[in-house]
Amino acid sequence: KAGVTQTPRYLIKTRGQQVTLSCSPISGHRSVSWYQQTPGQGLQFLFEYFSETQRNKGNFPGRFSGRQFSNSRSEMNVSTLELGDSALYLCASSLSGGGGQPQHFGDGTRLSIL
Amino acid sequence: QKEVEQDPGPLSVPEGAIVSLNCTYSNSAFQYFMWYRQYSRKGPELLMYTYSSGNKEDGRFTAQVDKSSKYISLFIRDSQPSDSATYLCAMTFGQGAQKLVFGQGTRLTINP
């Protein structure tokens, strides 16, 4: 069974640009969550989608947004990129959401802002 | 103060040693507790998943949860060089909650 797939693996952007990251969950998983990982702040929750609806949102500015498609694939978008947005962006999927469902992570997209 | 505290290490031990990794937390509403292992340039890999207090064993790994003390542990027996990685504790609330709250991660090196 294929795991969580994130594309692209690496991205280099400049300040002010926008970027879209993609995540394909494990087959049959309907909940997709996004996290940002930095050396200083560690792993921080961005948002979670289930059945194409955002159910939970972390404490990030509105420049960070996402969506989920009917096949459970998800994208996240970051607009007006800032140097501080350089991070590893991780996607995790679980069966149906809820605390009782373990989350499985992809290998992330490493975003570098110049 | 962070909701979940984890000593970042680094921690270096000889091969074959028993490793103890720990996290403390402040929010008593956490109900589900996880340990993830993350190798360099890879995503976190789920190692252990427990609900409420008690012990859970899987091969060389044992997870302990003490909700009264707000303290969780991961023990690795007969540690191997391949166990060298960053270990992250994570926890979340009950039904309908998908937000995982992570510790900072402990960087572990097993020396042959």
C-alpha cells in the first residue's frame, strides 16, 4: 500500500511569490492534515481537511490556505512568501479523523525562500 | 511555556544500551499519545500509539503513559545504530480532534 506522497520534494522561491504544495493521502484515508517543521519552532499544525471541508486550523496567518478535492488529495498554498516561511511542510493522512485515528506522514516538501 | 516539553538532547549511547526518552505536558485533556521517529530528510514515522494511561510494547519498543503525572516515555531495548534518529512525542485530544501537538524532538545517536 503506497504511503503519503508529497510533491514536489524541494522548492526554491523568492520573497513575495506564492507556492502550491500537493499531497496524496494513503488510499482510503479521508482526513489530511498539514504541518510546518522548522528548527526553532518544531512541528506546528497548520490545518486539517475532511470531506473537502476545513475542520481545524492552527495559528498561522491567512497567507496559508489549503483545499481538499473529492478524491481526498489536498493542496496547500502560501501567498506573499516571507523569509520565515522557509521550512519543511509535512502532510499527514488518517482514515476518518478524530483523535482515535493515527496520522501517517509523507516525507514533506522542503521550501526555501531567497 | 510549551504545551509539550521534550529534551532536545543530543543523546548518545552505545549499541545495546536501553534508551529512555521522555516528554511532559501541561494540558490534562490530552488523551492520545504517540511516538514518531524521523530520519534525516524523511517524514516522521509512527512508532507507537497509545490511549490513556498504561504501557504498550511492540518488539524492542515500550511506550508508557502516566496521565496523573502528565508524563510519557519511550524505551528502546537492545538499541541498534539504525535507531539513530530524532524521536518526537505527540499528543492530541479526543473525538474529532486531528491537531497533533508535538514535542521538540530528541536527537538520538547509537554508537557501534
